[in-house]
Amino acid sequence: MRFFACLICLSFLARPLSFSQDTFSIVAVDTVTGEIGSAGASCVGGGVGAFILSDVLEGIGAIHTQASYLSSNQQTARGRMVAGDSPQQIIDWMVAHDAQNNPTVRQYGVVDLRRRGETAAYTGVNCLNYKNHAIGPGYSVQGNILLGQMIIDTIRNTFLRTPGALADRLMLALEAAKIIGADTRCASRGTSSQSAFIKVVRIGDGAVPYLQRVIGNSAINVDPIGLLKTAFDRWKDSLRLHVDPFRSQLTVTPETLRADGSSFALIRIFPKNNSDSLLAGSRRVLLSNTGGGALTLPDTNYTARLIAPATPGVDTISARVVDGSDTTSVFAKRIVYYTQPTGTTAGDGSIPATVVLHPNFPNPFNPTTMISYGIPSAGHVTVNLYDVLGRHILTLLDETQPAGYHTLTADLSQFGSGVYFYCLEAGSSIFARKMVLVQ
């Protein structure tokens, strides 16, 4: 009798972990910084609660496996992503190869950083109502046993409308769904859910995620999303005065100099914290370069000069900031080109021999980006914005300008995510480049 009981026990232990994981959640990436994140909540408590469904792969993407959660399905989905499958290929595989031959009770949300934020989602027809998902560039929102479509829409709309860092966008999106009975099983508890989590990883994190906060269980009438927001705010406050290498920026204007030993470019450093706020000018900035250009020391306003060498070549400018007893890793790099001196020198740098239009920076971006260009002589300049169908949607610049290099800031906050083209017209010259907006 004991023998058969032992066999039954071993048989149970050998089965893949499976249980109901009815959840509302989001997976997302920031294609500019390379951050990948996930957040979610569920009326499941004990242990890590809803956090079990989160699978975030540094530098690759994220997968949420929910509804009737099966650990072997989660592991298979991860393996397909590591192998290089696209989000839709992963879902197609999971539907065709479900570990229990019952994909209709599963729900998946997948986002891929390597494919510039490509997403896919799946909601099985036998997941419990209300069930649905919503996807877009860089994000996937999914849920089941919900109060209604409003939960999906609230998470998605808040995420899309919130500016700033990925961590902030995820936290505020989840907080917006803190509605009693969002997971309908928790209505009797007076909460949206019983457990909640948020996680963000960055390239280079290794075994320690940039952000990971988990509320594995909460008391009746105490919402775990509220507890999570408190923990999140404490985490943010602990880093508020520190330089964030993923938010900080460095610009060089112009990015092309005459190799004459005297032309120069203006370097601007923007050390920011994890809230994307510029830090006060009391920190010491360290600049370095790989080429023959000469660097001046940055002043208290975080500006410096790069003086061109006498020979053509390429230079890479890097910046670090001394932050207390620590020095951040390199937070920005820019490429500068030194060309044959065919133009003439101006008081603020060099004048190009021909019209030049540089790639915008950053790219992809949200919602602002800088466009740098140069004109060899004074004249009328226009910069227009077009959508992928070639329709003119915005005039960024229309004025007479002096010869030299110029920079403008394009704000596309009124437009949706997608590919756009900016076109420079100066005299008889016309140049166009592509930019990618990720809202």
C-alpha cells in the first residue's frame, strides 16, 4: 500500500506546476534605453503571488504566461524567445504545442526588444470572462476574470499617455487599474487584487534587476497595488540624487568638423536622475575621446568644447559623472567626423562646404528629438515632417538662417508611434532622413 502511495506522490511531483493565474498585466520595452519591464496583479496570494508569471529576459524581451498557468509552457515560451522566434512565432508555437494540449485556457503577452518593440498576444476562448488583450508598438496588455474592458483600456491608455522612464509608465499604468474587483474574485475583499509586482531590467544588470518589487500577499481591504506604489516611491526616492546613465545624454554640435586644428564643436552634457530630471550643476563631469580632437574641461553648466585635429578622422566622445564616491559607467557616446578643410571658419565653429543633414538624436525617441544640419551660405531653410504615406503633417522650421551648423528640437507628442521622415530644403538642396517615434 505504501508502495502505491509513493508512486502516486512521485507522479504528482513529476507533473508541471499548474494552477489558475487570473491576472491583469502588462509587458513593455523602451527601445531607446533598452529597458524591458513587466507589471501585474492577481487575486492570488501566498509566496510571490502574481510575480510567478513574469519572465523578463535582459536585452531580449518579456513574456507573461497567465490564465491557467503552466510552468512548462512558461519555460517553453522562454526557450523559443531565446532561440530568436518573433512574438507571433512564439504564440503560434505555444498554441500548437501546449503541454496539456489545451491552449484555449491560456493567455500570453509577448514583447521583443530585438525587433524594436514588436508584440503579440493570445487569449484562449475558454479563459474565464471577462478576458481580452491589447497590443501596440512596445507593449502588450492582457487580462482575464476582469471587471470588464475598462481594466485593459485603463492600463493601456495610462501607459501610452505617461511620459518619462519605463518604470514610471508601468507603475502608473498598473496603479490606474487599482479598482475594487478589477480581478472580480477580489471584489469581496474590497481590493483590486491580492498580489502585485513590477520589474524592470537593463542591459548589464546580470543577476540583479534594476527594479524588482513584489507584494506577494495582502490583507483584506488592503490593496496590494497601493502597497506596491509605496515600495516603488521609496525606491525612486533612494535614487533621486544619483546620476542615471540610461537617462543622461550628451550632444555634440556640429557632429562634422573641418580638420584644420581650430574648428570646434560645442559639447553639452545632461546628467539626469531616474525621473529624467536634470541634476544641479555641482557634479564633476569626466570627458574622454578616442580620436585626435582636443577636449576642454566642462564648466559648471555642463558644457565643453571639442577642437578638431589637423588631420581627417573619426572621434568618439564619452562622458561620465562623479557621483559622490562613485563614478557612473559611461552614460553617453557620440561620433564626430573630421573632414578635409574645404569650407571656411566661422566664429562658432566651421561652415560646411555643402548642405548636410545629420541623423536625429535620440532615435527612436519619445516624444522629442534633436535634428542637426549645416548650410554653407545664408539662405531660407525649411524642415518638414511627413508620415510613411508621404503626407505632410508638420512644419518644423521655415526661416532664413546664417551659414553654419544649426540644431532644432522636434516635438512629436501630438502624434502616435510610428515611422516618420524629416526633410531639409536649403537652396536647391533637399535631404531626408527617417525617425522612429515610440510613445
